[in-house]
Amino acid sequence: MSHNIPASADGASRRAAPEQLVGTRTAEPMSTGESEKRRAQAREHQQLLREWRRKKGVCIICAEREGKEGDHLPPKVLFPSPLRTNETPLFTFPVCSICNRSSSDEDFLFSVLLSFGLNQDAVLNDHEPTDPDLLALYRQTQEQFQDPRKGRRRSRLLQGLIGTDPKSGLPAIDTTKVPANQTLTKIAKSIYWSQTGGDILQNYNPGWWVAPFVDTSKPLFIEKHLKTSYAEVFWGDRFIYHCNVGHPEDGVGGFIWASLHFYTKKRVGNGMSWMLIAAPTKTSVNGKSLYDRFGAISGPATIEPGNEESANKTPGHIR
Ligand SMILES: [Zn+2]
């Protein structure tokens, strides 16, 4: 199976969001009610952030150092102007200076991956994308490579990800090599923090499964056995996030099962999607580790949990 972007024209359909999750819903302009809902969401977020700063809360990414700095999540680089509008709330999250700096290259590479991945027609036929938002993403990528300070280093970063497409024999990005895991887990951690009103996923020392293709028919036991809440978050009309969040008060702390979709304006299903599962090693369902259950279904974790002793909070147990 080829994962190379430019020549895998059928990749778009393979990578499409699972039917049972988003179907082929067309992104409609927002209704007044939707706008109001999003304004309320933004107000709540600001309040949480102010409170966090006041009590010198920790970084929501590493949960170790104080979250003195602000990071935009999803990363700003995914929303170049003119994609960014009033309806694209780029929320600021409290992060430490180390986490804030360490991921900018990954965010950049992830934006390149989207820029090519969502523009397969244009890349294959060697023309600029016609969709204005995708054109903005595409041009931003070009500019980043021409940047006199960072351009050369970024070109080198990308060089390491280029392989040869088996079909066309042309150079192509090998998507399996693009280090998207940190960018995606960072997005999941930030949404978990928002959704739980200030709980930190990293405190539960979870193992992460990050997969572009997931058989969603298998982890049904999540709905059967875990008390979770369902959340749907939109950023503009480009990025949609569905998740089941295990809230600490339900005894399912530190659990998230999420599906992230980046898509073009026309159709939700016509984009790139990832499934993220974070399960703490200590969470148990009917006496069995949830982490082990995921391992049995999805294979070894993409990101193994760290030293359990370093986790400063005990995850909930299901009784
Ligand atoms: Zn940090």
C-alpha cells in the first residue's frame, strides 16, 4: 500500500473519514445559533485560561513546568490567512516555554503534509490549487521554504521524508515518515483540557494510539463500559474533532477517544483523518486494563506511557 502523497490519487478516498463518524456531510455556513454556541465556547475558554494563569497552573502538554506561555491550538500554521476568520477561534493554551518551542518543526511538517495531502489533484497536475483556502496553505508552505532564516533547515527536514512513489517513480512525501504524532496528541491534550474544564490528560500517564486508519467497529466496548461524554469541536469549516472524553468525576479520568478530520470546504469526507486513543495504564474495565485492551485491538501503542511513578494523579477506575 502506497502512502506517498502526490501519486496516490486514491489516497484521498482511503483516508476519508469513516462513514459512521461524519458521513459525507457538506459543510454548511453557520447558523446564528451555531455562532452563539461558539462565542459561548470562546468565553468559557478565556475564563478557564485566566483562572489557570492566576493560580500558576502547569503546562497542559507536559504537566511538569508552569504554563507561562501561550500556544495556539490547533497550531496557527494550519490556518494561514485568509483561512483564519472570526469563525476560526484559535484558542490560546497555557504551555511551558520548552513545549512551546519544541514542536514548531513538527507543526510545520504537519502543515506541509496537509497542504500536499488535501491538494492531490493540484500536486499531480503541477498547478496551484483552485480552492482559495487550500491555495493559502499551499503558498504558506512555499514561503516557509523560501524564508531566509528557516528555509534551508526546513528543506532539509522535508528531504528526509521524501521517497519514490512506486506507481509513478516520482519523488513523493512518505506520509508514514511525517512526525505528526506530537502535533496530533498536543491537539488532543488541549481539547481534553478544555472539555474537562482544566483536567490534564498527561497527568494520567497514558499510552497513545495514533492511526490514520482505524477499524471503528472494534472498540465498541468503550461505549458499553465507559461513562464518557461526547464532544464535537469545529475550527472554522476546515477542522473537525469528535471525541469521547472520560471525565474524572465519572471515574474515567484521562481517557480520550478522538477522531480528527482535516478537510476541504466541499465535503467533510474528502480530507485526511486520524484516530487518537489515549488510555492510562491504570484504568480498568471489568477488572482488565483498558490499556491492554487497546493493545490487543490496535497493536503496540504509538507513544508508550512514560514512567508511571512520574504520573502525579491516580486515574479513575471503572467499577
Ligand atoms: Zn511543557
